[in-house]
Amino acid sequence: MVTVLVPGPLRGEAGGASRLTVAASGTLRAVLDDLAGSWPRLARRIRDERGELRRYVNVYVDGEDCRHLGGLDAPVPEAAEVQVLPSVAGG
């Protein structure tokens, strides 16, 4: 099982949950595919229509930026925590 940490701005897409559990592990792509099966609206906020990570969303696997670990091919071990953080704009 993998835990996905959902930030406040995206919790409405996850039924208000701050933590979701998915059965998939192996790669970030597999985790997000599994997440999309149960929470499609949340998944669309994380990935675009081509299935790529949205530019303004940062995803961390056990505290490491997934873009430095291989993007969607980043390894996600069993019992990992995946944290999703949308960028915040303002001025």
C-alpha cells in the first residue's frame, strides 16, 4: 500500500480526505493510475489529458521531488508516501 497525501486545495476532489491509500506501487505512474480509478477528478488535477504531470503540480516520493527521480517512472516502494503539492501563485 502507498499513502497519497492530499493538500487542502485538492481535498474537495478527494471527498475531503487528507490521506488516500492505493494498492499500487512500483512507479509513480502506477500509483497515479490506481488513484485515478477511485478519484478521477483528483487525478485530472495532477495529470493533464496526455497523462503527464501538470507543470504547476509538484509530486514528492518519500520527500524527494519526483522530477529528480524519473518523473512518472520514479520508483515508489511499498509503504511509500506520495505528496502532491500544487504551486501557489500570487503577488
